Amino acid sequence: MSTYYSLPTAAGEAELAGALAAQKTVPFTHIAVGDGNGAQVVPDGRTALVHQVDIVPISSIRQHPAHANWIVLEAAIPEDRGGYTIRELAVVGGRTAGTVLAIGNYPDLEKPLPSSGAASATVLRMVVAFEHGTAAINLTVDPQAYATLQAVLDQIAAHEAKADPHPQYMTSDEATSMLGDALAAHLRAQDPHSQYWTGDEGQAAVDGAMATHLAAADPHPQYINADRLAQSAANNWAEEFFRLAN
């Protein structure tokens, strides 16, 4: 067996067996962190951490891609927490909240406080094999958990794997279909551009305007017609006659 490993507790296996029988699920909510009281620990037969120093929400939980009975859990300790050395981890949750479901040891990893000048967020990963499989494990995690990079990548992969990840937008097929239907309806319309004249409407308008123009008594008042020309000549002759007479 590897030096570092995780094992389900008896309570954890019982929780899963009971959940399967009742067709319910077991929530996995947190990963607890321990320092082993200054020494490495052996997970076998343990029911609790030797010395718990912190606990953080699980940010990612998924089935192992190659082993159906394995689950991979991740959690992150924020950079503003620390001041201890990580040597042991425990999965906490259960239908009875706070149940220790699995325990594992961890290679010594110092988690310093910001005041040390070397503070950083620390990602924890546990792999646990459950005899009763993962069918009863609730794979929902707290959305407020401190997200790990893997959690973000998992969410992106799940998003991109959807057939239609953005139903609020049209796909190219939907757009093509909609545009095709709209164009067909447009072409079927008797007068698809009612804002414009058809040839018949334009010709009728021209014919009507010309008829009105030709029927007018004086269609071009801006010009002198024969009557106005004769009247103008008569007026000019009368003016010349009276000028000479005087």
C-alpha cells in the first residue's frame, strides 16, 4: 500500500450502505484538517483525526474516471488561515451532520499565516475508495465554497459538454431555420414591401396625376398663355395711346 492513502470509516461505509438501501444520498460537505499532534498518522481503523486544526467546505467532488468506486474530493484553505502543518485529512458530512466518513494521512505540508510573509491558498485533494460505490454520494457542493482550479475546470468541462449550453441564444441551425422560414413567408406575401409602390400602383399614380394636370384650366400658371398674352398686348397699346394723346 502507498505511504499516503485514505480509507472510509465504518461510519462512512454504514452511511452509504444505509443510503443505498433507502434510495437516498449521503452529503459530503467538508474536509477537516489535522496536524497529527506533530507526527505522521496511520489511517487504518481510525474514526476521527488525531488533532483537528481546521475544516473547510468541499469545493469539488467527482467520480474517479478510471475507478467506479473511487471519489475525488477537493477543498481549499484560504490564504488568511494557517499556522499549522497538515498531516491528516478527514471527509465530513453524512445524513447525520458532522459524521467522519473517511480519513487519510498527508505528507507534511506547512500552512503558514499571512503574518509569516509566505501566505497562500492551499488546495487539498483526497481520493477515497468506498466498498458500496458512489451511487449514494451527493455530488452537489456548496456554491459558496472556496473554488479550486479543478472545480472551475470541471464546471467549464460540464458546461461545454452540454448539447446547448446557451439556450438563451440561437444556434446556427436555429438561426438558419428561422431565417429560411422568414424569407419564405416574405416571398409568399402578395405585397411584401407595402411601403413601396408596385408597378401598377406607380403607373396608376402617374396616370392620375397626368389626368388631373391635363384637366386643369390653367395647368401652368407660371407661364403666359394666349389669353394673358393678348390682354398684355392690349394693355400695352392702351398705355401707348394715352401717352401719345397727352
